[in-house]
Amino acid sequence: MTIREWIQSAQARLLGVGIEAPALEAQLLAAHVLLVDRTWLFAHAEEDFPELAGEGLLQRRLAHEPLSYLLGWREFFGRRFLVGSGVLIPRQDTETLVESVLAHCSQSRSDELSILDLCTGSGCIGETLKLELPAAKVVCSDLSDAALRWASLNAEHLNVDVEIVKSDGFQELGDRKFDIIVSNPPYIGVHESLPEEVREFEPSLALFAGDSGLAFYQRIADEARGCIAPWGRLFLEVGHTQAARVTELLKSFDWRPVQTVPDLAGIARVVVMEAGEWS
């Protein structure tokens, strides 16, 4: 079987189980098996393809295991972050969160900034911020041992100097004060519908936060008050219907609203709040 024939067959099978971009995914799987760039495939389409190696990988995708887990990476902010079982896969929506922090830092003295990436997962937020703001001091924290292993792998892979801390929320951060706290916390209600590849394969600890999805925001609203520097800012990714409710929740803990930032689809995706006089 040639590369072209395998890709055509894989595309048809992926389409049959409802994969949204079967042609692209078939090409990415083929490139992964052959350890080549996807563009290489088009110039070598008539060469032989190792069907047995391809079939094992394809069967896993047909069972809806996430493509990023099979490839071992996901692109985020123009860089490849290593991912696999036990860690949340970075999403393009979260780039809006990073861009919001960078926009704020462009007006601040970033050489003096301390940043906490709470619920760091793969490390994509905190490590990207460190790469974009080399002089900033960045701490990446998470409760999950698996997530922390991936964050450490990515720090090594990207040669980025961040501090990685195991912490349940803010409990292990002591009396540190941060100029910026940024987080993509779990924000999905336990009864919400999700694609099979998300619900069955990605870590529930990083997805679900009580019936309403607001449980972790309540913790942040309360506990972050003890870790924020005077007039520090809080940047939170939120679900597509949550911006107003999260803002009101934070206001009830005396956080001051700064702005809500839309993603590329125009959905309110990031809530920015400022510490009040209590910090």
C-alpha cells in the first residue's frame, strides 16, 4: 500500500466515526508513523507505507483517543507542547488568556513582575509567559502529579526556567505575593455534555468543577486574596456562558472588574480583575 492509498483509506474510516477533519488527521498520523513533516508526504505519495504501524495508531484514533495524545504534542502560541495521558490538551481559546496577560505586561515593568500560573497542566500558559517575558519570575502550580510531570517535561523541552510547585490551590504557596495570577481552572459542570474524546480521555480533575462549573472560581475569589500583590491582577479563562457570573462572584469578594476579553469567535473568554485595597 502506498502512502497515498493509506491516507485515503484512513480518511474514509475517520470520517465514518465522525472525526471532524479526517483528511488532515490521516495526514498527521501518516507523518507521525514515518517521522516526517506532513508536507513531505505530498512529494512521496507513491512510496510504500508501513501498514501495521499505521493501523495500530489509527485504531486508537477510531476509538476517539485524542489526536494530540497519539502525536505526543499540541501546538500552542507557535510552540509544540508535549502532551499525553493525564494532562489537559492546550486549546487555541487559551491563547486569548496569554495574550491578555501580555497586553497588560506591555504597559508594566515586566522585569519586576512575579506571575503565578495556577492549575498549570502542561505548563503551556506559564511557560509561554516566561518565554515571552524572560525577566519575569514565573511559578507553575498544580495538584496533579501527572500534570506536573508534563509541565516539567515541557520546561526541559523548551529550555524555559520556571518554578514548578505541587499545590492544592494556594495551600502550598505560603506567603508569596504575585503581581499576576493567571489560570485556566476546571470550569465544566459535571452534568454538561462533552465530546467523547474529552470526557473519556482527558483528566476529570482539570475539567469538572461541581454542578455549575463555578466551584473553583469561588476558591480563587477567596484564596487568591492572600497571594496577590497590592493592585495585582487576576486573569481567568471562563466557559462560553460564564463571564458575567464569574465577574459577579469575584466582585462579591471585593475584586474590582477591569475588562472581559473575547476570543477569536467573539465569545467572552477571559475575565480580568484587580485586587482592591485589602491586598
